[in-house]
Amino acid sequence: MEDVELAKLEDLPQSYVQDLTAHNLVPLWPSLRGVLPPTKPRPLTQATAWAYQDIRPLLIQAGELTPIEKAERRVLVLANPGHGLQKMQASAAIYLGMQLLLPGELAPPHRHTPNAVRMIVEGEGAYTTVQGEKCPMSRGDLILTPTGLWHEHGHDGDQPVIWLDVLDLPMVYYMETSYHVNGTQQELTPGHGEAQYSRAGVIPTPFFNRSDKAYPILRFAWTDVKAALINLANDAAQVECVQVTYINALNGHDAENILGYYALMLRPGQTLRMPARSPACVFHVIEGQGMELKFEDKVFVLKDADTACVPGYGAVTLKNLSAEQACFVFMTDESPLHRKLGVYENWG
Ligand code: GTQ
């Protein structure tokens, strides 16, 4: 059945509307179709791409303009114009930023309620210390800073280091639960989760030596993740979507509570159609000769270190533009959040 057109605010006497306002009351019917649109949501999130070659010089300039002491985190935010740039959102729940750390700089210790991860884009010698564990940064590594864990970034190398920050900040801020606490420089504690949980099929035995940390692995080395993708592609030739999920090795759940993190390998020349699902999704090229991303009537070509964001409820088609080399892509989406809230949908 077609929706009937509902009465507008202007259809009511002005004095009546003023009386409502005076009592903090609002009539639903003029806004009903806005908050419950017919057949599918109307996302503010627009399919948007950011080229690394545009971001990099501006980020290096930020390094000259603003000292780390005056920035704490020297970040240019990848803002979706559909939400308004000042909202600093890539999607309803996803925040993206490119962060620059120069040799010798320290981004001071703090912890906060939003969950974060860092996907390293460029440079060697920097590290994030997360709750006492020093996590070195190299291209393609994923470092977790889950909710509430102390973290600081340092740099012992001699070239700029740049990484992509992904946070669930828009969601946590919307819930009025976002805040931070500053700390003092962390004491390093022995042990590396990625070493203790280095094989997917075997983990430290409970009660004897299993870590009591809620987040056992804080750093996923790109060399390991890439090897897992190549093994999957070789062993499962019939598998179309060569994708792995970053998980919590203790319980098999997503690595963090709100956003999901994945790595995808497109075989040489492969075209992959991804189903229309409710969560918005982010794509970031780790390694390859270029990838085409199609979303509805938009087409983007993403090169190394480029990033794109698409809203939910639409199909995405990815195409590896190289016939000789694989293309490796880091992805983030809102699936864990949608599943927990019970609004997750896959429309195929
Ligand atoms: O590195 O801790 O892009 O706290 C935004 C907020 C990075 C960080 C961001 C943060 C950080």
C-alpha cells in the first residue's frame, strides 16, 4: 500500500504550535515520514573517496604548522560531506583520520571510551604502547586500542610515520559516552599477545597461562595477515571472497565491540560484487596496482593508501585493475554494532 501524505506543521494554527512548544511537546505526524522513511533508510553518508596523494602533503604541512605539543594527535579527519565536514564522521558510526608523527615526537598517553585501531600507511620506527605493550608500526600492520586501554605513540625512526585511525567515535559521542583521561608514560610490561596467540588453532591453555586480558592480541602484523590471505586463496580456489576477519582470539568474537575489521585479497583481474547490507563500510588499499570501486552511480579508482567510504543498503563492486598482481584491501564496517542492536540486514 502506498503511504498517504500526512498533514504538515503549517496545517496547524500557529497559536496551537506555540502552546505545544511552551510545554516541550511536538506533533509526530509532520516528521513521521522523515524518521521512518518508506522501504529503506535515507543515509546521510555519501560514497566518498580520499586520495593519499591529496592528504599526504597537507599532513606534512600540518607537521610544520602545528607542533605535537599543541595538537596531542596531529590528525586530518576524513570527513563525509553528507554529514557536514564539521561532524568529523565518515559514516553514522565510523570516524577516519590520517595521523602524522615525526621523528622524536611523542603523542602523550591517554585512554578513552571510544575504541580505535590504527592501520599503518607509511614509515618505520614508530610504535604505539597499548596498556604497557609496545607495538611497532610497519606498513599494513593493524594496532588495536580498545575502549579504556592506555595508549601513546612514539617515534624512534628518522622519517615521518603516517597511519589511518579508525574509531567508533561518532557512535560513542552520539550516546553521550565519549570522554578521555590523560595519563603518565606507561611502564613497559613483558609479553606480546601476537606472540602468545600466534596460531589460530592453538591458544594458551586456560588456568595455566592464558592471559586474563580482555583483548589478547593488540597488534596484527601485515606479514601474518597477508600470508593468511594468500594461504586461503591458494587452498580454497572456489572461494570467491578471499577475506579474513580480525577477531579476539580468546572468544572468536570481532576484535572490537562496535566496528568490524577485515582484510580482503582480490585475485589478479578479479571483480567481486559485495552484497547490499545494512552497515556502512570503509575500504583502504594496502597493496596493489589499483582497484575500481563502484557504488550505485559512482565509480572511484583507488590506488595504494587511498581510502573510500560507502553507506549501507547498497551493493559495492570491487575490481582489481591489475591482471598480474593481487590487490590487498583493509576494510572496516559497522556489522558488530548492527548485529548487537538487531538491525543487521543482508539484502543480497
Ligand atoms: O591516537 O589516540 O584520530 O585519541 C582521534 C582521537 C587518534 C589517538 C584520533 C585519538 C587518537
